[in-house]
Amino acid sequence: MTSMLTDLADGIRRLQKLNKDMSELELREEALNLRQLLVDAREALSAKDTEIQALKDKIDRIESGDACPLCRAGRLSITAINEHPVFGVFGHQEHTLKCSKCGHTETRKVDPK
Ligand SMILES: [Zn+2]
């Protein structure tokens, strides 16, 4: 990406240095060269955007607390809600969660208030 920007800057610099001695053919070649560099830069940016979006989605999954702590690929969903065996007297619940990918299960104490 950095080298691509350097190429672009070089191309623009060459265009700025143009003098009247430069033939129309040379000008055209330079313009085509610059156009190709811009296309390449746009494709590279687009690829980076896709990569950034994928990473954002991954971060969202992990931060949401629904990501499986074991396989990191699946999501945990609640399969049962019961009275908590110890803190049930305070109105707390015990949620059982299961991973959609690896089948890992875990329980969480939840205060519904
Ligand atoms: Zn899992």
C-alpha cells in the first residue's frame, strides 16, 4: 500500500515536471500509467475495507459476550433458565448456554433485576 502511494506520488511529480518537449505519446503513456496506479490503489483500498469490516465483525462478536470462549467460532445461546442453586433465594437465575459450533456448555449466574 505504501509503495503504491509512492508510485502514485512519483507519477504525479512526473506529470508536474512535464515540459513542451514531451511528445503526445509520452504524455498518453504517463496518463495511462497513472490511471492504472489509481485503479490498483482503489482495489487495494477496497480490499482493506473488506478486511477492516471482517475484523470489526469479529471484535463485535467477541465483545458481545456471545462468542464461545473455547472455539471462538460459534455463538453461545441460552438453552435453559433455572433458579440459581445458591443465589436463587435472592431472585438470581442460572442460565445454561450452549455453543452452536462445538457444543460447549456453560452456566452463568444472572440477576434479572
Ligand atoms: Zn464453541
